[in-house]
Amino acid sequence: MLNKYPLWKNLLILLVAVSGLVYSLPNLYEDDEAIQITNESLNINESDQAVVTTALEAAQVEFFGEEMSETRLLYRFNTVEDQLRAKTAIEDALTRDYIIALNLAPTTPAWMQAIGAGKMSRGLDLQGGVHFLMEVDMEAAVERRMADNLSNVRSILREQRLRTRGINLISNSHLEVRFANAEDRSQARSELLDNFPELQFQNREAEAVFIIDMRMTPDIMLQIQRETLQANRTTLMNRVDELGVAEPTVQQQGSNRIVVELPGVQDPAQAINILQRIATLEFHLEAQVGAPSTSYETYEYVSPDGTFIVDVDNDVILQGDRISNAVSNLDQNGLPQVQISLDAQGGAQINRVTRENVGRSMDILLIETKSRVNLSLNDEGEEVEETEFYEERRLISHATIRTALGRQFVITGLSPREANDISLLIRAGSLSAPMTIVEQSVIGPTMGQENLEKGLLAVQIASALVVLFMFAYYRVFGLAANAALIMNILLIFTVMSAINATLTLPGIVGIVLTVGMAVDANVLIFTRIREELSNGISPQQAIDAGYNRAFTTILDANLTTFLVAVVLFTIGTGPVRGFAVTLMIGIITSMFTAIVGTRAIVNLIYGGRKVQKLSIGGGNLFKTAEAT
């Protein structure tokens, strides 16, 4: 019989509708203002909890929902004012080793969490947070790679017992190796060509010295810059993830900049602290006795056995970006150690150097970019704060090379906290080149909440206008379209929650657009039904023809819009992607609700019985249905 779905199909549509309702409900529960407390070693204990609780009680700040895990403390507050007062009190009570971050804590009921129902994450423009524009020092990236090449050239020539008259870094892309005679130069060139295929080699003579010039080509320099930008972006993402910030954005902008957005963090100083904790590891050899003072740096090394003064050779034998993984654990004696895994090139480098230097000490430097706030007076005589970035270098490991190392080895002689810190920093990644913050801005939670409220109001007004129009113009069929529209909005929220998509202000615009587009398919179908009725065919046949014959047109229209949204998502960034995500999801859900959903409702009303007229509006011709 025409216009009658089987029971299983009706039950399936009902299941989708109920699931959409249930899984969209968590979005009705507003988050609590909260403070998240972690420390550098990600090791929180009960004494930390006692200090924080005492500080909040002393400051007379009301809090609830106190939660503690091995890595963090979380306190919930009733208002933003209490949250900010609490942050000040906690900062005064704890040392600078702790990270106190403003955050939002979910209030979704436990039964919803048990079935996997969660709320959509909100973007920076709806939740507040901080925005940074960071610039990568590309000159330093190329220079660092060439300095790495210089160290490897020295090791290779030493291994082949070829004496030189000096290896000099002329520029960040030009390295020269000087020899006393042409034979040594020829032999050295043969060895170096095999190890540095990406460099251009050229022979020349000057002042009775035979020189090999090794230069990077522009293509190689461009490749290094692209790799550096991508590596730094990955490192920043890993480091931000360690903090637990929900839905951070770390995106490339142009050829040398990265945008970092941290929703839910309203303290820019805290965010700067997060970013500057990204460190670089460097592996060096201990300077030989009698080496020129310009060839090494002196560091203080603090170990469980005491404090020592160590002269560290300036040549870098391995950069931290060659480390693929690091795990902190205990050795057979119960002492802390860090297991290091290198990539293929890093393994070859460390093997060659350690094989030649058994008996010497290898040193590992931890280089951190930090900041300090300086107070100064502006032209108006007002005191202003200026953030100054500086580099801190620390010797964290000093151990004797007992045998040639391979791609995997261990670092020992560390305290438990040092072992944990080192492994954490390595897993987060090392910066391939220095970065500076060239722009920063803050969006407060109040402004974000205002954006959210206005966006939701826009969705409500748009939905109400569409509902009124469809009911007034299409009568009973309009009611079916309105039910499908509500179902469509619920399914959009459900899908976005399920795929952990982030709702942004442009995303709300996409939902508003989808609300308008969601009834387009029904307008086409209902118009087709009217045309079929005006041609004199029966109501049941008109319904069947309207849905079947309008399907191709609906599919073509939605497919072209979907392809445009895919392009926007692929090449766009930030707000553009937020708009594209909701538009793509809305197109898919509206196809289902407008075609399958409305037909199921129409079938329940008109299917399975004789109908003389349809309540589909459009003047006096098609009025209330009369059953016989």
C-alpha cells in the first residue's frame, strides 16, 4: 500500500529521534566555574590539597565539588568572582612550581556520562580564553641544522683520521672545511658526499689552503622551514594537551607563524607559562683537558653524590628532535632512569660519536625559554609591565660512556622528579627553533557567555519564524516539517557532541543557516505534491510522487552545498572551519529528517486509508483532508 512504512522502519526512526533527544540533553547543563591545579611533575598529593583548602577557607571563598587525582586538583565555584578570588588566594599559598588554571568543569549527570552522552565543547569566542600569535625564528632553524651538520662533519673526519685546518660556519646555510692539501680534501669530499646528499659541494683554494664549501640549496632551506613549522606546531599541541585544556587550537598561519588559542583559560600570564615550558634537549661531550676556553661552557651539575663543575664542549652531537620516545621508570636496583628511543638518523649519530669516545663523559643540557616581568614607566609616567623572554640552560645528566650507544639507551643518576620531568618534556617534544609571542589577546568569560546567549537567541528566533511560516502556509504538512526541524537541531547537537566538535560563533551561524535550509527540501516536496494534485491525481499518489520525484533535485542541491562546506573545512582555519563543520552536519541530518522523518509523520497521518483532500495549504483548492 502507498505511503505506509513497515513497523521496523518506524521504530528505527523513533529510535533515532529519541537518541537525538537524549544525547543532546547534556548541552542544557551549564559548566561550573573551576580552578585546576597541577605541578611540573604532574604529581599531586594530599598535602597539596590541604594547603589549597586552607587558603580558600582563610580567604572566605566558597567552593564545592572538590576533586583530586594523581595529576591534578579541581575546585568548583558558584560565580566567576569566587573563581577569580580563589585563584589569587591559591597563587599566594603555592609556589611557582604549581600551575593554577582557570577552567570550566562539566555538570552532566552520571547516568548520561555512563551512556557516553556529553556536551559540545565551546570555542574561544563562546567560552573565553587566550589567543596567541607566535612567530618561529626560521633563520635559527636553518642555522641549528647547519650547526648539527658541522658537528657531524667533524665526527666523520675524525673517524676517517683526516686532519683539517678548521671547520667554520660562514653563515646559517654555508659551511667550509679547510685542508692542507688536495689529497685530503678529495678523500674528505668522497666521505662527506655520502653523508650529506642534501648539500651542495664546491672546491676552491685560498691562501694555499684547500677548501670544501658546503651549502644548503634554497629548496632544502624551504623544506627545513616547513618541517620546523610543523614540528613546532606538533610540540605546542602536545604541551598544551599535557595541561588538560579542552579543545585547544594550534594552527599554522602563513609561512612562519602559529596561532594558539586556549578556551577556558582567562589568565594570559598562565598561558605564557604553559607555552614557555617547552624545552629543548642537547647532547654534548665533556670538554677535553687543555681545550681552549672558547670551545666549551662551564655548568654546575647537581647529582645525588654532590655538586660538580663540568666543562661541556660547545659542539652539539644530538638535538632533542631526534628523540622519538622517552619513558621514566626504575632500574633493577630501584633507582630512577629514563629510557630513550631515537629515530634512525639520531641512532646513527649517537652510535658514531659514542663509539669514538668510549671513556669520555656525555652531557645532556636542558634549554628552557622562560619569561620575567619587568616594570617600567611609559610616556605618561604610568607603571606598565613588560614581558621579557630569556633562555635558561641547565646540565641535567653527566655520565661516562661505557660502550657505543644504539637507538635505545638509558639516562641514569637522576632524582625521581628529574626523571619524570625529562620524560615528560621529551614526550611533549622539543622546539625545532625558538619562538616569540608577537600578539596576545584575552576574551573574558562574560564576553563569551554573551556571544553564546545571543547566538542561541538567533537560533530560537530563526526557528520560531520558520515554524510559524510552515504551519501557516502548509497546515498539517507544515506541522510535519516543523517536527522534523526540531529533530534536525537535536541531531546536529548529538552528532557534534559525539565527534567532539567545537561549537563556535560562526558554528552557530552555520546552525542558523541550516535551520533555514532544513525546510527547503520540504518546500520542494510539498510544492510537487500540490502540482500533482492540480493535475488531477489522487492524494495518495500525489504524496508518493512528491517525495519520489523531488528526491533527485533535493540531493543535487544539498550535495553541491556539502561540497562547498568540505572545501571550506579543508582550506579554512578557525572560524571558517567552525562554520563548515555545522553546515556539513546540518546538511546530512536535514536530508534525513526532511525526507525520511517528514514522510514517516505524513504516512502515519494519511497512509493506509482513502483520502480525498490534503491539508497542505495554498489557497481554496487543497484544504482539510476528509477520510471516507
